Amino acid sequence: MAFHVRDPKVEALVRKVARQRGLGITKTILEVFEEALAHERPAGSMRPEELRGRLQPLVDRIRALPKTDAVLDKRFYDRLWGQGGE
């Protein structure tokens, strides 16, 4: 199956990369897309260090909250929802 590139800018970029790599057009396109796929991640996935970096500000905010002696048991939540006679 053949592709036809109608955008002159795209064609020029492919030809430039092919020249720089000393490859033909087809081989260049194959290599570039294999390289791109090797760096892709499934949608929504994140490396552990990226996730830690994104969550750290939230963790810091939670740790900065004042400590209380509140007991967060079933009775507490029942009262919160207006249940339990206390």
C-alpha cells in the first residue's frame, strides 16, 4: 500500500532526514516511526518517577495539614451523614 504526501513541508522534512541519515525515503520513514513508537506509552500511563513528581505537591500539602486527635470511625461518619443519634 502506498502513501501519497500532499504537504510539501512534510515531504521536505522526510527528504532532509533521509539525506542526513543516508537512507532512502521508505527506510527513513520506517526508522523514524519505529523510534517514535519505541518512545510512546499507552494513553494514561506514566512512568513511576513522573507520577511521583506530579503527586509530590499534593503529598506536601496533605503533610502540612494540622494533626488532630479526631477518631475517624464509623460513628464519626454516621454523625457526618446525619445518622446515629449522637
